[in-house]
Amino acid sequence: MKIKAAIFSAIAVLGTAWLLWLGYQGMDSQQQEHEEDDEAEQVGERTEMRENEAVRTITQRGDILSLDRILQQVRGQNPGRVLESELERKDGRYIYEVELVDDQGRVREMKFDARTGEVLKEKQGD
């Protein structure tokens, strides 16, 4: 009887130790994933900072109009709320893309030549 109790106790201790080890291993991988996420976020922030600085530089040089100036133009022609704005470079030219929604909920996407402010394309969705 004592042997059976000793065997069951040993199995219980080993099982508990195994479960603790698995939990520890899981915590390590979660911590590693968290650290990798932090690193990726920092890289993204540094990239965004460089992009913002580049945009600031080309705006100050007069190569493109400021986003504020484009948004003034948009608001002057289109009532509504700006949802998103983006500066892209396509075929060697900078283009502002602005998305807005009007009071009826219709979404409009507009593209502007960033250097001149000329409307290149307008698209209205539902």
C-alpha cells in the first residue's frame, strides 16, 4: 500500500513540475512576442518620424503645398468631415489623397497634385 501511495505521490509531483515548466515556457514565448512587438513598433515610429521630416523638408522648400492648404481648398469646395489624408509619390510626382464624408453620409475621395493643388481625380461612393 505504501508503495502505491509513493508512486502516486511521485506521479503527482512530476505532473505538477511538468505543468509548471510548460507554463514557464509559455510565459517566455509571450514575453518574447511582446518584446518583438515593441521592437516593431519602435521601428515603425522611427520610420514615421523620418517620413514626417521628409514631408516637412519638401514643403519648406516649396516643392509641395502644405496639407493644411489642400484641406482649406477641400473644405471650401466640399462641406463635410475629412476622414483621412495621405501623401503619396506616384510616377515621380507627389499626390495628396483626401477622403471626406458629407452630411448625407456619402464618401468622396479626391486626389490633388501636391505641387499645384490641382484636382486630379474625384470619386464619390455611397
